[in-house]
Amino acid sequence: MRQEEEGEVLCSSGLILSSNEKIHNFLLSVASDQNVTKEHQQIAANLSRETCIPYKSIRKIWFESSPSTRTNLVDLLNGSDFVLSSPKPREKSDELKERLRKLADLAERSEYRELVKDITPKEANEPFSSYKDQIGFGK
């Protein structure tokens, strides 16, 4: 979702967590902590407004904060959920679309032939297959 770079929050990939009250309060406290660099204060302030936060960002800010004032990382992340994004739907190639159309057409024709096989005349596959054809030959 987002990643810090030069105090700015940018889109990224990786493990994304939903923000909860503990994370929000932690980020606000870091944003106002004078013992943390201005860059990390700005990142924490930006992330405190987000609903989904990259784990790497939280961990980096957590390590930068003072050990005496910070919450245990496990306790901080407790109650937060993973945010999973849906994969981009795959596009079918034009060749595949054409082939699927042909297969659907063949299946439809086959279904129709099966449906009307009792009421349509049988096609003669061989010449002279019936007595009538044999008698009529030569006239």
C-alpha cells in the first residue's frame, strides 16, 4: 500500500496491516516525539491518517522510537488484520477468445443435433447404402 520515502508516503507492496487504536496512538506519539528524527516524525504523522499501513514502516518507526517509551511490538500489532489486495483479473488473449467462441459454437451445434436427432432424416454416409439407391443406379 504505502511506504515512506523522504518523509512522503508512497504506494508499495509487502505486508499491509489495518490500523487500530494502538497503532494510531503510537504513530501520533512518535509524530510529536522530539527524540525521533524529523523525517520519522513526518512519516508517523502521515501514517497516522491511514487505515492501512505497511508493516515495514511500522517496524522502522518502532525501532527509531525510544525503547523506554515504546509499546512492545507484539502488543502494538495485536488486533490488527492483514490487508490483502485482490489480484488483477487476467485478460484473455484474442486467440483464446476466438477459440472459446468456436468451441461454444461447436458445442451448441452438437447439442442441437442431439436434440433433433429423432425428427430429422438420417444422412446416408455411404453411397448405395439402401436398396433404393442401388436400384436407382444406372438409370
